[in-house]
Amino acid sequence: MEAAPSAEEALKTGIALFAGGEFEKAIAAFSRALTMKPDYAESFYHRGLVHYERDEPVRAIADFDAAIRLDPLYFAAWFNRGNLYVIQKDYVRALADYTQAIRLNPVSAAAYRNRASVYRMQGKQGDAEADFAEARRLGREE
């Protein structure tokens, strides 16, 4: 008799299905992982990515919220939730998420670039230029 797949195996399956464009099956795999391990931040995060790709921002944000609640140091969840807030034109929340992402990963050129774009949209040119400069500096180091 075969053992039931673990939450980790379900996560790996979901990642492979997502990479292959099988979004419904990927969501099912991530949800299976969460049934087995309800505090699995990585499964919430990856399911959120599928929702993001499917242009389902409310569901994506809910999954990123859960990932962050379970693992407040999850850089990618903060960063991608910030991206969704920009799409929704919620620049205050986007700025907060990018700022937290930078605190968690101060060498992320992408986080500085995205925060600079939000600053620019808010008319904060000085802050935008400082972040763009930092993104360029970090980009050269990558």
C-alpha cells in the first residue's frame, strides 16, 4: 500500500503543474498541501502566484496575506503583494509592502525599482530618484 503524498510532495507537484500552465490542477495541488499542513506558508504563496497569473487579485492577495501571517520574513510574498496593490492603484499599501520587502532583502534591485515607481506615481520625485539610483547600483552588483 502506497503512502499518501506529503504536503511537500503536493507543493512540488503544484509548482510543476503551474510551470506547465495547468493552473486549476496547480491550485488543487497547493490546496491539498494546505489540507495536510494548514500552516504551510510556501503553499499559500505559490497558490497566490497562480491566482496572480490568472488575474485573480483578491484571491492572490488573500493567499499572500496568509503566507505573510505565517512567515513574516517571506520576502517574495511581500514583494508580489506589493505588485498587486500597484495594479489595484493602492499605492499606500504597495509602498508599505515594498518597504518591508527592502527591509527583508536590502539587495533587491527589483524592490527598489518598484518602490521608486510608486514614489514617482505619488509625486515624490526625490524619493523616486534615490530608489532608482539604488536599484541601478544594486543591478550592477548582481
